Amino acid sequence: MAGKRAVAKQSLPEIIANDLRERILSGELEEGEAIRQEALATEYDVSRMPIREALKRLSAEGLVDWANNRGGSVTRHSISQIAEIFDLRELLEIDLFRRAIPNMTAADFARCEEIMQKMEASYEGDDVGQWGELNYDYHAALYVASDRGLTSELLDRISLQSDRYIRMHLSVMKQREPAKDEHRQLLAFARSGDIDSGCALLEKHIRRTRDELLEMVKKRRATEAK
């Protein structure tokens, strides 16, 4: 954690939490990496109080394992926990998509198309960070017409946990065309009102990502253990 990061002296805990969150999601701060208030306070050139508040927020989001007086680390999920995160995404997203499709309007389709075009541009530019953010936005746009606020809130929290693994997956995935094609097909099924085909493809889409990711993480951790 070398160097200092200048931040505006307003809403410091939120600003710092946002920056740390992005550093965790991008992999700059790796899972299991130690986090120390003193080092972060020096890095951000602030007192320890806003650092403590920022870390509390990230702890509540499940991104940091934190104890005020004992320091902490970036959350490291077990293989089974990562699988559970994606299994929960599958359950919630399929339910939301099934409910959303009959209610989607021309404006919803236009919004999905707009995000998808930006996502494909970031894909061509090999911008994994932006691709990850837009991937989240695209899926959220597919489900917004479900009008299921509580389910969407649960999905937001789970998606935050999965985002860094998705970015990790994207950074090493050699063939991204399947994901790109599936995103277009999901929108096509939604436009045609084909609920069953859309949900079947969404299930395949999430499971393929989960299976490829779990295999990648297993290999990485086995290499680290040697």
C-alpha cells in the first residue's frame, strides 16, 4: 500500500470506502490481504477516524473482515462460499427475470440495448473494470421491471460479493464471445416475451461463469499453497 491518495475533505468515510471498494473489486487489494488503519490513514492522508468508519461500511458489505482493535483483512471466501454466492444469484436472478419479462417496456429494452453497446465497447477495449460494472448494470436493467424491491436489495448485496470474482474471471478468460452472445440472446428472449427460454439461458449463463470461475480459483489457490 505504497504512496498517498489525495481525497476531497468531504464525506471522507464514504469517499474512502468507495475507493477501497473499487480497489478490492479490481483485485488491487487481494483476498486475504492485511488491512491496517495506520497504513491507510497515512496513504489517504487522513486521521484514523474516517478510515475506521470506511472499514465498518466495507465490513457490513462483506468485503472486509474487520475488528476495531485487531486490524483485519480483505474477505477471502472459501470455494464452497463462492459457489453459494453464485447459486444464490441464480435463484434470485431467474425469479426476477421471470417476473420482469412480461412487464418490460420499450424504454426498458432501449436501456438494456444502450448498456449492452457500452459493455461490448469495453469488451473490445479489454477494460475489465468497466466491463464488470456494466455487466452488473445490464443485468439490473433486465430485472428492474420485476418491481421486486426486497429481492433486488438482496441481489445487490450478493452481486457485490460476486463482482470481484467475475472481474477475476474476465481478466483471464480467453474466450469472451459466449458471454457476449448470451447477453444479446437474453435481451432477444425478453423482447419476444419468451420467458422459459430466457430463464433457461440465464441459468446456463450464471452456471457457466460459476463453474469456470471455481475451477480457476481452485487452480490459483493450489499454486499459492505450493
